[in-house]
Amino acid sequence: MTIDAVELREIRLPLISPFETSGWKEEEKTCIIASLEEGSDIGYGECAVSQGPWYGPETLTTAWHIMEEHILPKILGKDFDNPQAFLSAVSHIRGHNMTKAAFEMALWDLLAKKKKTSLSRMLGGTGTKIQSGVSVGLQKSINELVEVVGEYVKQGYLRVKLKIKPGWDTKQVGAVRKQFPSLRLMADANGAYSPEKKDELVQLDQFGLMMIEQPFAWDDMVEHAILQSMIRTPVCLDESVSSLNDMKTALALQSCRVLNIKPARVGGLTVSKKIHDLCLSKKMPVWCGGLLETGIGRAHNVALASLAGFVLPGDISASNRYFKQDIVNPEFTLNNDGTLDVPQKKGIGVEVLADRLEENTKVKKRFRV
Ligand SMILES: [Mg+2]
């Protein structure tokens, strides 16, 4: 299959409400949508970068640079029969996982469309529904936090994740736990705690959380292992695992008992699947996180989450959790049982709306052979 044309679009999509974590605040959704074309078929992938290097080291600017200068010459007019071949073609580029992931996922979509099969099926997915959870950013007050959580519980989400940071943890989590005693609840610090603040994390052990996600720095597997040995609550890694080798390290050090897999973070679906398979073989539960993706990235995440090892509800919420209107049809909607349907049509299984894409495009560039 030869890539005839590539289109890159920088997207700005308004968020219903700002999303704040321990380290940054997003007022709008930014990303680069990469599309790969062969004949009349188009595969779509999302590069889930922010304007700044907050979640990870990449930005809109670095991603566009790596795409245009270093990846495009390796793919335009070239033949790819499988996504691994793409990864081999760009293996000389170190890091830049989110940038690579955009093309790698677009290629999965394109290949699935060519084979007239759904992305989920092509990945080996077995589920037709995935369990949906929601991530709640930092709020202005405890009352507002409890209110926001209550709203999501009413909507039917199966688990709620609270963003925490030093000074916004025990009291806040305790208040939510008191109001919702049986809610499947967890906390995510995005690496905001220093090892000296371990006591505050140990305090969280009393709330029966499903897990505490990434309390320490993204490059610190050792402190996570020490904390895990001190608490009953499972530690979950996110930012610390950006490759299969990282996962091997985490397993060897016993740094976590749960993993959050984000295709964007690990360079796409191929590596996600390898990490999933490794975790499944070690009986470690995984779930699929997100980076406020548009319907395109969301569709890829849903397909991945249909694999057998994704036994916990993830961060994949309905489109209307983030956007007034998504850029795909149909949008992702929450079923009464707190699940999202896995699209069964070919490729990502949702139609990308050309006018919605165009309306929200800030910069675009097209490349032909
Ligand atoms: Mg996280």
C-alpha cells in the first residue's frame, strides 16, 4: 500500500470547561490530525500534543517539525503493509512518541479500511463495549468538586478519577469518598509529589481507592516501588512508561500494580498492544487513559480498550464530556450501563466530518508524491 498524500492539520477545539491538573491547565483542545491517503481511502491519526511540554516533552511546534522534516520523507510515496513497517522506517528517530503515534495510528486506520474490517477487530479486540470512566480536574473548592463528581455519577460513569496535587489531596479525596462511599474512585497526581511528601500519599490509603496514579516524577520508578511497598492501594504508572522497555523495568522493580496505557504516550497502537500483552501475561490489569482526544483519537483509544486485558474502566469518556460538538459522526455517547460502544464499521468506525475539521483547523498543509 503506497502513501500517495499526507495532510497535517493543527486543530483547536473549544473545551466545555477548562481542564486543570497539578502541572497545567488546558482551555482548549489542541492537536495535530495527520491523514494518510491511498487512492480514495483516508486513514486518520491524532497527535495529542499541547501547546507546551507539560504532560510530556513534545509540543505542537516540535511535533510539526519532526513530522515535516523527519517523518514525511520516510513515508510519502513509500509502501507499508503493516504498522510495524512504519515503526521500522522511523526507528532512527529517538523519542517523539506522540508525533510517531499520529502516523502509526493513521496507518492502522487506513489498513483496516483497506481490509474492510474494524480497527478493534484488526487489533484483536474482543469486546463490543468498553467501560467508561471520567477524569475530574482540580476544582476551585471542595464543594464544587463534590458537585462535579455527583454530576458524573448521575450520568452513569463507572469510575471517577480525581486529579490531586500537594495541598489538594487528603481533604478533597476524603470529602468525595464520604459523599460517595461505594464509588469506584482513584487519584492521579501527574508526578506532582516529591519523595519527601510520601506521608501525604500514605494518608490516601484509608479511602479504599482503586489506585493512585503517577504520584512521583516521570523518570522515577524507584520511589514508586518504595511507595507501593508501603501501601495497600495499587500504584498505577502513566508518564513513567513510554515504551515496552519501561514496562519491563516497572515489572522488575515492582513499581506498580496497574498500568494506564495511552497510545499517544508509547508511540501508537503497536507498542500499546505489546505492553498490553506483557501485562496480561503477568496478570497486571491495564486501562486506557486519554489526553482529551477528539473523536479521532478517542476512536483509536476505544478500539484499543476492546482488547482482553483492559479490565478496568479507563479515562475514555463520551464526546460531550469535553466538547459541545465533536469532529466525528456518530459522536461517542454513554450507554445506560456506563459503557461506550466499540465502533464496528471499517477502520476507526466513525466518519470524520470534513466541515467540522475545517472549521477548527488553524493551520493545514498538504503533501503529495
Ligand atoms: Mg495520568
